[in-house]
Amino acid sequence: IPRGSSGNDSDAFASPGGEKSKGCAPSHQPDGSSRWVYPSEQQLYNAMRRKGWDIQDESTVPHVLRIHNAVNERGWAEVRRWEKELH
């Protein structure tokens, strides 16, 4: 089982996805990235555990991540639409 950021068994995730995806949101990261990078399944799982979420079924993590990313993308699409209309 892979380990999370802390290396504890509590951070282990049975079927991690190490892939990150880029979004449409602007970002000004030190590495020069120009678009926001969403967390991987493992990073989301670890963050949820750190925040005290009791994840009963780890197979839901990929679905939660897709919803998280879709909501953010839709929000940024609205921001861009408003900026285009106002400027």
C-alpha cells in the first residue's frame, strides 16, 4: 500500500491515482505554471484525512475528485464570462 505525505498507515490509500490534472484557472506558481493544477487522488485523500474526514469507502475518492475539479472549472468559467462582459 502506498504511503501518504506523512508516511503513516493512516495516510495509506488502497488505489491511489498519482495523476494531477491542469485546470483552466490562472496560476502564478514558482515553477512557472500558468494554470492551476488540481490534486491527485492521493493528495485529496491525505487532505481529507488531515481535516478529520472519516472516509468509509476509499473507492469514492476518484468520484469526489472529479466533482471537486468540475465545480472549480465551472466557477472559473463563470469568472471568465463575467470578466469578458465587464471589460
